[in-house]
Amino acid sequence: MEDDLDPREAERIRRRDQDLDAEGRALMNPGMGKVFKQIQDAQAKAPKESPPKESPPRRKRCARA
């Protein structure tokens, strides 16, 4: 299939795929272990916390004629 593509189009697809993979590679950079740990801690803590209190329903205003 790639043989049928224009060289410019093939290069554009390659760059797009590389950009999409960049997010995943960024998490592997040195120092990202701390961020990963913070995310894990926040996810573990979330179910233990009580759910936020719901505010009372708002009253509807009467339409004036």
C-alpha cells in the first residue's frame, strides 16, 4: 500500500505516527517516575475519599409577563 503513496504523503504519515508515539515515549523520560507515583497515589486515594456533597437544586424563576 505504501508503494502507491506519493513520497510527500508517505513522509506526512510517518511524521504523524511519530508524533502520536511521542506521548508514550515522553513518559519514559528520566524523572517521570515521580509523576507516575503521584498519579498512582491520587488514584488510590480517590475511592477512599467521600464523594463531594451535591448542592441543592436551583429554583426556577417565574417568567414575568
